[in-house]
Amino acid sequence: MLRYFLLCAALLAVACNSDKPGGIPGPSPEPSGKDIVDQVSQYDARPFDGEKRAGVFYEIYVRSFADSDGDGIGDLNGVTAKLDYLDDLGVAGIWLLPIYTCDSEHGYDVIDYTAVNPDYGTLADLENLVAEAHKRKIRVILDFVPNHTSHYCPWFVEACKSAGSPYRDFYHFSQTAKPGWIAVPSGTTDWFYQGVFDRSMPDLNYGPAASCEQSGAFVALTDAAKFWVGKGVDGFRLDAVKHIYDSDTSDENPTWLGKFYSELNAHFQGKSALGFKDIYMVGECWMATEQMAGYYKGLPALFDFTAWADRLLYAIQNDHAKWFPKDMIAEREVFAAERPDFIQATKLSNHDESRARTEVGGSHAVSLQRCKMAAAVLLTSVGSPYIYYGEELGFFGDKTEKGGDRNVREPMLWKP
Ligand SMILES: [Ca+2]
Ligand SMILES: [Ca+2]
């Protein structure tokens, strides 16, 4: 109820600004950096009481977050060294973008699902990070990639060698060149394979969804996830779940997700260092509300892209919040029809989008005010809110400009 009241107050503030020229008033002329620091420090007057009521998650791109050994690459020990900072922010969970061996900056082309990227450190570093996070009652969830592997993954390398390889069924192969399919690079070079995102990321094959748990790929992926549960990990963010099966509107993907969740959740029972009964598992399902809702049949939590974040940022950009509360209530009813205890994972932006500060637009001062407004709504709405690292400092970042993803995955600032 308190959250609902705060949300209404925040939205009313947006709506009340709509009759003022230029929308949200900002200081004029443009404030200096010192002015902004002074402004922000006003809010520091009330000390944080340590109660993490909102269960806020914090998304970390390890490569850019904190470098512990001076090699210029962020690493797991760097994250560990900043846990007190995150604890002071009130963070109750961290989501690490992929930490596995890979052949890219982003890490979504996994070579070995149970090996730590040496750029980031060692398995012992990860275990230490998890233990230190748990001391601060911070959960750790790992990004997990069920749709595809790297083409350097040993499963794929072996699968390419012969049609009789035990790993052949891990992927989709065909002797017919289908649209978007790619010629096998070695071994059975007269065959083609499916790689929806890129030739370097062949799609995994789980067979019919109804019996997917019998496929070698499903067993291998669940075994890898269980390995991390054994290391104390509290859950997973599942990448690109609408692509696991080709049809994103059939029951196949929710069926796969339900089986994966059930198996991991059963394995998780009794292993939570923080006393959680269930494993936390949130899916990336970038679809309209009605299509996305069906995915709650499989998973307890989903990121809300189009319905929540886009509408909120639109409302704030346009000083027009008339429809946002109504839409928000309506979509929750749609989700509840699929899963009564659904978790709505809310956020302003993530590593795949332009940063919220850039999206809300306006001058330096106006965008700052608008970002505070967006954060107020994010942190007082129902759901499981996520902060993307740097958002708390008002980072800018335009993914559509030259530089692309790097514009929104820049190094964290630790010094003024
Ligand atoms: Ca480093
Ligand atoms: Ca797929």
C-alpha cells in the first residue's frame, strides 16, 4: 500500500508538471557539477536504515565494473571489493552478465558453461564473491544462455565432425540450406547449422518440447546450472528465452522453461545460504504483454520491457502519466491470469539498451530530474526492481550512436 501511495505521488508529480512550459522545471542556467553534487547530497541527509525492503537487484557487466589487479579488465575480485558499496546502496541481489569462457567481449557465446573466464578470475574468486555477498545478505544470480553456445564450444566442435557424433543432436543440422542457416565450417562441410544470432553462436537443439528433458543438450545445461547452485549461486537470469524454440508464441518455450525451472528448483531446495525456499530465475522475454504473459507458465519472473519500462520512460519524456497507472494495473491482471504469484522484474534500462538518462531526454539538468523521477517510480512500484550499474550516477549512453553496445557498457566511475 505504501508503495502504491508513493507511486501515485510520483506519478502525480509527473502529471502536475504537464502544464509548465518545457515540462519538468530545472535550474537555469545549467548547473555545474558541484551544484549537482550539492543537490544529490541533500538526499543523503536521511541515513539508510539497512532494511532492503524493495529487494533491489543490481546488474553488473563484470568487464567494466571494477578492476582488482590493474590489467584494465574488470574482474570478480573487483566486484567483491565493491560489495560494501552495493550493500550501502541497499542492493539485495547482483546479476552478473556471463562470466564463462567465451570468444567475445559480451560473453554470450559460451565455450564452457562451468569454467570462469580467465579475464575475470578463477572459480575460487567466484566462490569467494558468493560467500562475501551472502555475508551481506546479497544474492548472486548468473546470466545463463540456453539458446546457443559458442562455435568454439567442444560440443559443437565435436558435433561438426560427423553425422554420427554423440553431440550431433545437441544442435540443428540439415543438408538443406535453410534461410539464415550457415555452412558447417569443418568436418561435415556439406551440411548446414542453425545460428539465429550469429554464425559464432549455433542454436542448441532440445528435441520436442514435451520430452526435452531427455535430450543431451538439456541434461548438459541443467548439469551446468546445478554445478553453480553447488557453488552457492542463488539463481539465474535466462538469456533470450523466446528463441529457444523457433516459434515464440507456441507453448514450446514455456514448456522448456517450466521443466528447466522445476528441475533446478528441486535441486536448489535446502541449499540456500540465505534461507530462500525457491531458486530465483528470471527470463529475458522481449515481447508485448500478451505474448510475454504466456512465459509465466514456465518461469516465476520475467523482465518487463515493452509494457513497463517503455511506457514509464514515455510518460516521463512527455510529461504525460495519464495512462501509465491504468496500463500497469491492466498488465498485472494479464500476468496474474497465467501465474498468480508472478514476479514482475522491472528496470529502466539494461546492457542491451540506451541508458535511461539518455532515453528520458532534456538538458543536463532536466534529464537528471527526469531520471530521479524514473528511479522513484522504479523503486516504489510492485515487482523486483533492477538497477543497471551506473544508473545510480546518472550515466548517459546512446546505443544507436557509433560505438553501439560499448556506449552503454562503459567503465564504472569510482572517483570524481
Ligand atoms: Ca582485472
Ligand atoms: Ca533456438
